[in-house]
Amino acid sequence: MGWQTTSKGLGKAKARQFAREGAKVAICARSQLIDTTAAEIASETGTEVLSLRVDVSSQADIERVINATVEKFGGSDILVTNTGDPPAGTFDDINLVTWKTPHWHCRYFSPLGGKV
């Protein structure tokens, strides 16, 4: 199961490729396009796609994505950030101040057991 932030462009292509390879995919974005993107990927690949409209700079929204992903798929094996340039290291090593900088919006993955 892969979790991706996307609704168009390169992120959409990455989510589609994961689905083609047989992964269940959870995707999120601020854009209303997210539901259309999910429907397209599911239709093209036959895989399950969870889509959530969220602001990934919001801790509450990210927690909602995590909870929905765990509820639907039991967890996540892969996280792809498509929101900016993340700093090097594990999610456990990056503090909240760093996570809240404008270029780094992918956070709160550690509850799913993930490492980068």
C-alpha cells in the first residue's frame, strides 16, 4: 500500500504506476481534482484508491489521512511526498519546527511505522 500526495502531473503519474504494479493507493491533495484522479487511476488499473481532500500543512488533516489509510488498508508500506524538498533523515529524526517549514509538508508518517 502506498500513500502519495498528488492530484496531477508527476505525482499522479507516480500514483498510477504504483497502482499498475498492484499497490493499493491512498492519495491526497488540496485540489478538488483528487476525486477525479482517484477515479481515473482506479478505472485504469482496477486497484483500490483512497482519495482525501486535505491541506498537508495541517496536522489535523494529516492525522485524518493516516487514520483513513489505516482504516481502509491497515497501514502504509510506502510514502511518496510530492509537496517539496524534504530534508534528509528519518521521520523520527525531524522535529516539528522543520516539518512546518513551507518547503516541507509531509509529516506525521511515523505513526504508520514508516522511515525514509
